[in-house]
Amino acid sequence: MSHSSDEDHKPISDSDEDSDSDELLCSKIVSKPDEGSSLTKKVQNGAAKKDNQSKYTGSNKRPLDEEKASVQSSVKKSKLSDSSKPVNHKPVPLKAETSSDDDDDNDCDDDDYDDDDDDDDAPNQNTKKQTPSSSYLSSANQKMVKNDSSALKQTNKKSKKIVKDSKDSNPSKVPPGSGEGKKWTSLVHNGVIFPPAYKPHGVKMLYKGKPVDLSPEQEEVATMFAVMLDTDYMSKPQFKENFWSDWRTILGKNHTIQNLDNCDFKPIYEWHQAEKEKKKQMSTEEKKALREEKMKLEEKYMWAIVDGVKEKVGNFRVEPPGLFRGRGEHPKMGKLKKRIHPSDITINIGKDAPIPECPINGESWKEIRHDNTVTWLAYWIDPITSKEFKYVFLAASSSLKGQSDKEKYEKARMLKGYIQGIRTAYTKDFGNKDATKRQVAVATYLIDKLALRAGNEKDDDEADTVGCCTLKVENVEPCPPNILKFDFLGKDSIRYQNEVEVELPVFKAIQQFRTGKKGSDDLFDKLDTSKLNAHLKELMPGLTAKVFRTYNASYTLDDMLSKETKGGNLAENIVVYQHANKEVAIICNHQRSVSKSHSAQMTRLNEKIDELKGVIKELETDLARSKKGKPPLNNSDGKPKRNLNPEALEKKIAQTNAKIEKIERDRETKEDLKTVALGTSRINYLDPRITVAWCKRHEVPIEKIFNKSLLAKFAWSLDVDPSFRF
């Protein structure tokens, strides 16, 4: 087997994952659960410490159970006439995308938790929200839970589903334990690090053309807006409206500034640009000194000791204040994310461990807990929603997270033993006389075949996004004989547009569900997320829409790699993997906008190809002259060339042609993947053992597929047998 040089192939990874993913992967926002009891105590200035504290020493992480080779799955794709057939996707060109990146390889949402299906375990009115630990480290043997859902009322406003007021509809600000047993015996860490206090710059903005005096607090918020003058947010009325609403409160009623239209932030913007330029002009030594100083400050926060094992902490930095951007057209874009203080933060730590010292003099932690049924180290209330938490967890590379990932993929693999029975059952119910059962069957079909999320009700101040259960009549258009056109905003306000060929009974059922309804009415009016989840858990213990997504994503990757890998060289095999990864991303609707640098990158590649083609012409001329015994022509600068024999010239021509082929392949791949986010599925939905085993079977270095962060995150999978099949 011929291999290209390592320099020719970069890892199929996201350029920013190496540096940021451990932080991003471990900072999660989840809905606030009901109040739970736990041992707590107030600590002033972090001064309280146990007298008889235990001493801990770091050690190497304990390996997970050795992975055994798995028997190849007997599950095969059925014919199109069968209920288990794969849907014939007809992707529509993307019209609205998010996640713009400067680097064309930065295709990943890079968030292990944000892509999780929060609605998979959504409660009904009398069910507690899932706790952080149960979503972070769930048991593979979850008990089947039946959620009795009460009828949902409809509101005329946007025809959204609403939940009756109850003690659970306005949950407490204190998360309970998971109720799933002890996760650790001892836990030691140093808390979190805060951003530096604001330093006023004194640059005056203009109002009606005149300089305006601002207090430090007012100036800080004005600066947040000023530094975004060159972004697309300046063209979004919602962003400006929300910013003005919050800034006006800080300015006060009697301030000189009375409206945003007469404000000129350019002086502050220009100051900011000058400061950025100063940083760029710093010497290598100065930059190195700053990095070392930063590392010195952060070192003690980077590690925790869990049961005597030193583990890396994820996002231990408290985010600085700023203006909320959100993904897509979020209704709260532009709102002020206020500064988080120690008094906002709850710390979770072992009973015998020293309480982390509060890093800000005169302030204290909100609360200290000793809850060993959860795996978070700290949390605070999200300053934007006030209904959700932000957590600090161990890094994605930790043994706890590794075990959680392994259990997640094993649960997805367990579905292959149930999938045929599930598909047979929902196919039978397509024609059920009971309207609710018929809607459950069709919804389950769509979740299985299209990898849709379950969906959940949204408040008016949340992004108006849609999942399967919350589809409106206007989101699905039947086109005879059996085509469904989908168009809605999915998770993170990413537009989902798809035309799919479905089974005729499903097509007819959708037509029936639409009959007599307005476009804003619910398509599945007899169904809600709680009912659907209860039904799924009856089909298989722990089954959710996300398990379906994980199963179908992993199965697709495994199946395509098996069928399309033809024993080519390294470069060809990497293209095969990219193609399979792309198909999974399309199924899961993982999109990104075209990066700002894409056009420039394509131009450079085209110029390089033209340059090499010119080299080929010169070499061919020299070859013809060499065969006639003539010396080569001089270079373009008039200098003579080295006289080479025909064999050497033919070798150079072959090498140059190989370079052209590689660049053309890279150009085609970049163009093909410019709107597809490959990384999200690799992080969240693709069993890493599939990739590792495939790399071993075809002698592809794993580093060509997984970057440094993914290698650390999926360390538990690296010993898998080459014969492993999902």
C-alpha cells in the first residue's frame, strides 16, 4: 500500500478544538431542575477549612475496562419498500446558516453538551428536570420511567404549547443530587478563576457630535458595543434594541444620552483597534512572558483530584461580562451578560477537602456543597436566561467522562437488538384508529429516519426553534405522491430544509394531521415530548431521540466506511472518511456558514495549481530537448538550468503531477465541505471505536482523523480490536 507523506495530510479536525474544546466541552447549560436537598454551608472568603483534611497525591488515570472485540452487527439496511428502509434524502441548498469561522477547517460546533438533546428527557408538569449528573454520567441500566402527561393547552400567541402553572414550572435555583448513587468518594479542587476587574480607558464616545462623560460601569458596557461595530450584529435591530434597553438602565433616566441613534462609538472602536494592533506588534519574548504569567495564574485551577487521581478540569474560567450573541436569530441577542461574582457561585467539593479560597478579597462563595451523587465542581445561574445553569465539569479527557461516553455508545449499540421490532411496531400503527397512537408512530418514524430531535415547548423569550413534537403545519408540506418538504428552525436556530421520500402511509397520515388546521397549529396536536419519551422508554430501557440519532449516525459511518473503503492509499482513505462523515453531518443537520477565508483559500489553491502546471510545461520542454541531446532552456531570469537526464526529468514530472492531484483533491474537499460541520457528529454522535478500528484495518494513522483533543477525549477507545463493528 502506498502512503503519501505526513505533511500532505492534516488531521480531519477543527483548528480550534485543540486549544478550546476541553473548556467548551465541559461548560454546559441545562434547564434548571427542582430543588433538592444536600449538605450546604456558607463560607466567607473561602476561609473555612477542615482541620483533619486528607492529603491527596496525583497519579495516572486508571484505565477503563479493556475493550473486547465485538461481533459484527447483523443489522442491515432494508429495501426501500420496507419500513426499515433509509429515507431518500434530497438535500436543499442551505439558505440560512450559522457558526461562521475564519478557518475553513474549523467546522465543529465544538460543544459536547450544547448539542445534547435537552428535550429528550423533558419532564411533564409533575416531573423533575434531569439533573446535571444524570445527563453527564448516566447509568447504562436506567429504569424505564413512564411520564403521565396532562393535556396541553394551546395559546393563540404563535400557537405555542403551554404548561400549566405548578411548583415545577418555576423550578428552584438549587439543583438536586442525581439520585443515581455515589460518583466519587473524595474530591479536591481549587474552584474557579474570575476575569480581571474592568480598567477604564477614558476614551469619550460622542452623542450628537459632542464628547460624553461616562462612569466606569457605563463605559464598560459602551465598550462592549463599540468593539462590535464591524460585525453583522450592527444590522440586527433585535441586537440593538436589547443592548439599548439594558444600557439605558445603567445610564439612568437623567443621562445626556437619550437614544442610541445619536450615539457615535467610533472613538472607542478606534481605541480598541489600536490596542489590538499594539498586541500584534509585541515581541515574541513579550508574548511569551504574558502567556507564562497567565499559565502561572491558572495552573492551580486546571486540576482536580478525584478519589486520589489527578484529573483535568474543563472550563474553570468564569466567563467575562459582555453582550449576548447566541446562535441564529436569538431573541435575547444584545442583552448584557452581567459580571459573575463569587456570591453567584456554588462550589461542590469533598467533605474533608479544603474549601477553595475565594480569589476576590471581601467576597464569598454563595454556597458550599458536598454532593457525591453529582459530577459538577461548580455552577452559577446563567445571567441571560436566569432559568438555566452553567456548570464546571471535569475535562472531556477525564476518566468519568470517558466512562460516560462509553456507556452512551453502548446504549446506542443496544438499540440494534430492538430496532427491527420498533420499526415493525410503528409501521403497524401508521393506520391505527387511535389518533394519539398514530401520531406517536409517525413521530417515532421521523425521529428514526430523519434524526429529528424530540422538541420541547419554548417560552416567548427563548429562540423559537422546532423539534419533532413541536412541528407546525406550516413546517411540513406534503407533495404527492409521497414527498415531504420540511422547513423549520432547528436547534441553535439552524434552518432545517429537506425534501424526503417517505412511506405512503406516513404521507397520508401527515395529510390527515394537517386537515382543518391553520399553518401555525401543531402538526402533532395529540402528542407532546413527555408522551413521546414515555413511549420510547417502553420500547427500550433508556431510549430517547438522542439514542436514535447516535445509533443512526454511528451505523451510517460504520456502514459507509465498510462499503466505500477499497484499499486505496492514505489520501484516498481520508477522502472516504470525510465523505462518510459528511453524510452523517447532513443527516444530523450539522451546518456552518461559509468561512470568511474560504474564497481566499480557493484562490490560493487555484494559483498553486496553475503554477505547478507551468512547471510541468517547462519540464516537458526540457525532457524533449534532453531526449534530443540538447541542454535545457535557461530559467525565466536568464540563468542556466542544471542538465538532467530523461529519467530524472520524468520522475520530476510524475512528482509534480502528484502534487497537482493532491491540491485538486484538497480543493474539491474544501468546496464540498464548506457548509458542513463535521466535528459535531465526531464529538457527540459517532462511536469512536468505529474510527479507531477502521484506522487500524486500513493503516491510517489515527492522528489523521482525531486531533489532540479528541484523542484525549476518546482515549478509552484506542485499544479496540481492529475487527470492531458497530
